[in-house]
Amino acid sequence: MLLTVDVGNSHTVSGVFYGQNLIHQWRLKSDRDKTADELAIRYHSLFQMDGIQKEDITAFIVSSVVPTLETSWLNFAEKYLTGCTPPPMAVSHKTDTGIIIRTESPAEVGADRIVNAVAAWDYFKTALIAIDFGTAITFDCVSNKGEYLGGTIHPGIGISLDALAGKTAKLPRIDLNRKPVPVIGTNTVDAISSGMLHGFGGMIDRMSSLLLKEMEQEGEEINIIATGGMAEMIAPYCSAITTIDPLLTLTGLRLIHELRSSLTPDRPTPYP
């Protein structure tokens, strides 16, 4: 079995694959002070609840935007998942992913963005934009040759809500819900909800249009795939998103591991 871990600034999403099938998934808060031993205690409990023995995990891959946690996760895997073949790995700009990074400074490209590009390219095999609704909202552009071109980074919805409440005297920190929100808010909560949902939806459409123009894909049909915790909530407020895949990042990690292990994508066998 393959353990995949996507470490974000706010949450860590991990999943266990048996072949190409995701059979277990967990979402936990990212605690930057967690040590390898503390991760082992947490995951020992999760493994027990789902009937997994640590010996069942024979491969491990992590993408992390938090350097200290990347180190902790690799130490955890090396110390406690001793049956991993090949050895545990962390994705970086140096990783052979099948995607060529055509940016000014490849070292600055976050591992999560690389992984999303890999999964989205495998999904469509044509020019695309991948949008990840995390602590930050990222747009990542891939050419019709499978080249990572770069993208944009924006404050996420959660930190925008936090800033609005933290930097004003009377505006509350609200929880967005999935009910339709009118543009004209008739109370404070609805006004904030409108600003967030319609505002971010408008930003998605505007940025997608500008990116398509620079990619010379303007006027052509192009796939725009979204992932992340808020993707399904924002999608009804924009028209650009064509596909939503909550598992995009974990799938990208699996694909990178398969490439590394010289497994073909259509080989539905468990990991050695």
C-alpha cells in the first residue's frame, strides 16, 4: 500500500492507495511543531481504526509547503515505515514528474502546485488551468505540451475572513454556508457572504480569462479543474471551472510515485 501525504499550511490530507484505488483518507490540522514520533502516535491510532498494519505500508510520498513538517514526515516514514521500497520521498522541483517546469525560478514552485499540475495533465493531456482552494488560492497553468508555465497566488477565503474580522471593529468572523447568497446583502452576515462568494467567484472568472489570453488559448475550449476544501462552494458562483476533483493532489502524488517506481498507469496491482 502507498501512503500519500499532502501537507498544507492549515490542514494535512493523507490517503492510502491500494493499486490505483484510494481506500482510506484522513484530514487533520497541520501542526508545525509535530515531531516524527508524535506523527507516529497519531497515525498508529488512525491505522488501528481502519484496520491497517504499518507493515502494510510499503511506499510513502509527501508534498509539503511547510518545511519543518516535510522533515518530520520523512523522519516518521524512515523510522516507522521501514518496509518502503523505494525509500520515502518528498516532492520538489527536482523530482522527475514528467512535467517540465518552465518558470523563472523552478525552486520557488510549491510542491503542491507541481503535484496538482501532474494530476491535471494526466487527467486531460491538453492545455489546462488547475485551481487549488487552500489557505492560499493558486492557479497553475500547463501548456498543451505538458509544460508547467507558472500561475498566480491569491489570499484564500479563510484568511480573508480572518483578516476582515481581525482588522475591523464590528465585523464578525462568519462561517460560510452552501445556501444561495444574493448579491445585495440585507444584513452584515449576508453582505460578507456575498463579498466572499460572489467576489471570489468573480476573481476566478477574471483570472481565468486573463490566464487563457496569456496562454494563447483565448476563445478555445480549455479544461479548468479545481480542488481544495472550498472548490465546491465557490464553483456555483463562477463559470470558468469545468471540473472539480477533491482528490487531485493525492492522485498526483500516486502518479509521481508510479513514475518513480516505473509502474504503468494502467497496472492495477498493489504496491510491492
